Amino acid sequence: MSNDLKTADIKLIQRIIPHRYPFLLVDKVIDINGSQSCTGIKNVTFNEPHFTGHFPGTPIMPGVTIVEAMAQAAAVMVGVDQDLADTNFLVYFMGIDSCKFRRKVVPGDVLRLNITTKRGGGKVWKFEGSAEVDGEVACTASFTAMMDLPKE
């Protein structure tokens, strides 16, 4: 893997973060700019298990899964930049701030997860994210995460 890599497909994503179905919420990450910014892509499909109960007859992607998708995109960006594939890299939420939901996200939508690093390096990172559908903002949030590499 190279630090100047600009995209991560699903195979690379699975080598960086441990999430799997039904909780892998990012399909690819594009426009990776080192550890400064990236765009994650989430194709929202009716087959996702949360739509069974949220809400029957009116499927809406839960807000917490939108925020989780943003965090996963951020983790992939850091993993690509720091060459963390196949290292058992884990990321833990430490805080979510200023989270706002502005639009429903429904099956058939393509969610663009725009991530910017506000503070990085070391174990604790802070990000700002927005999730958009067709250029319309669905969610914005700031979030803090701890990057945890296993001891060698």
C-alpha cells in the first residue's frame, strides 16, 4: 500500500477496518488526501437489516448508522495514509458533537461522506464530517476517535 493512494475499494477497506456485514457501512473511499480529507461512498440498499424495523413501510437509514459510516470512512483514510492494512487496527468513538440531521436517507440513495481531519496524529483524532445525497446535506457532525494499534 502506498501513502499516495487516492482510493480504497471494498477489499482494501476490509483489510484496514474489522467491520463486516451487517455493520460495514462504507463501500469505497475516494479522493483520499493523505490524512487530511476523503470522501466515503455508501450505497444505501433496501436489503440492509435496519430497514426491517426502521421503519416498516417507510424505510429510513438510522442517524446513528450515518454517523458510524462517516467514522468508518475516516478510519479508512487514516489506515490508507499510515499503511495499516492487515494490522488489526481498531478505532473507538470518544465523542460525537454538534450532530445535526437535515434530510432522510432512504434505499436507493448514494451517501457521500465528506471527512476532514481537524486534529490528527498519535492516538486521538478529531474529524468533521458531512453526509450528502445528491448534493443535499443529510447529516453533519464532529467526532473524536482513538486509534488503537495492537502492541507488536
